[in-house]
Amino acid sequence: MATTIEKMEEKLPRNGNGKAALPAMPNEIDELVARATQALAAFEGCSQEQVDAMVKAMALAGVSRRLELARMAVGARRHCEARCSECWI
């Protein structure tokens, strides 16, 4: 039986070597990579205690907004169930 991820991957278009061909979004990808590189540089200068405090703050922020995040996830799922051309998952 195929997993959910395998089912999603089956719907993706394939390139010449049979691998899933994901849509190219170079500007967005370049921006995300640049931001991740900046974040890595900032984290490298942090102590373990500082990293622990940041991770705790992120976790608490997620918990405090859990209902909003759940509603967003449900809305995205309903949107994707329509199999619109905007979504590729």
C-alpha cells in the first residue's frame, strides 16, 4: 500500500530520468537560500543556551498559535483537494 507521500509523488510530472520534476521558482528559492545562509551565520555565533532559548521561543509561539495554524492547514488541504493548477503536492 502506498504512503501518502508516495501517492503525492505519483501525481508529479516526471523529467527525462524518471524523477519528479518540481516547478522552478528561482527567485523565491534564491531568496530562501540567502536568508537561510544569514540565519546559519547568526546561529554559529550563539551559545547552546541561546540556541535553546530560541528553540523554546519558537515552540511556544507555535503552541500559542496552534488553532490558527490548524485552520491554515485544513484550508490548504481543502484547496489542494480541488487539484488546482496552483498546487503540486
